[in-house]
Amino acid sequence: MPIPRVRRGEHQEIETLISEETFLFTKYLRDEKPTWQPRIVALSYGAPMLIRVPSKKIRERFLLVYELWGCQKAVDFLTGYYGIRRMMIVLDGRKVGNGDDACYDERVAYFTKRGLNKFNIVHELYHHLVYAKDLDMAIRKEEKEADQFARKILKGRSRF
Ligand SMILES: [Zn+2]
């Protein structure tokens, strides 16, 4: 069932979606429908994020600092912008494990050699922001938002 585009904008569209979803879910609960596939999760990409993405000017400055003085200074610039404590970047693949490229643990972001790139750094920085701001977020949501945050900060960059 397609979601109708309503003139009143995104809010109305979400309202419509929620009522449709409720209808389908009710049918499922009443055994009138064999399965129920929630579609609202698919909308969350466009949903407002808990942590605001900095302006273009700030994002460009971040990239400039990164080019001139490297990743640690660039991350320091952003944590300064957000008014939180610094996040330390540590290049140590053994700390990462699980076949991952990077991980975050209490103010320290660990990276493998291969994993040390702008995208992963901004992704881990998001975890640091969540930690520093003491936000309560489900792990899956946090991972999704961290990717989204990195994509938004590095907007227009095909190479990370
Ligand atoms: Zn992550």
C-alpha cells in the first residue's frame, strides 16, 4: 500500500502512516492478516536526530582542520564546538576486535589501520556525544544515527 503524499507536509504524512500502520497491526492481532511488517522504522532516516548536525561552515572547518592538522585535532575541534570533553583517538587494532574497523569505549575511540578514516571517526564521535551528553538510546538506533551523523557531516564527499 503506497503512502499518500499529503500537501500539509511531512507531519501529515507521518500521521497517515501511523494510522495505516495501526490499522494493519490491528488486523494482524485479530488474525485477519498472517504477517505484519512495520514500515515506520524505514522512515527513521529522515527523522530528526537527537544531536544536531553542525552548520556547513563548521563542517567545512572540521574538514580543513583534518587536512591540516590531522584527525585528533579535527575531533577536538568538534568536541569543542559541542562543548564536551575530548575524545582520544587510538590506533590499536587489538582493542577493536570482532572483525570491526573501530570501536568506542569511555572517551576513547579505537581504530584499526584500515578503519582510521573520516567516516569511522565521525561515527565513533557520535558515540562519544551520546556518552558525554548522557543520552539514553537503544543500541541499534545509536548505530544507525552514528552512520547518519557521519554521512551528514561528510555530505558531498564521495571519498572518506
Ligand atoms: Zn558504532
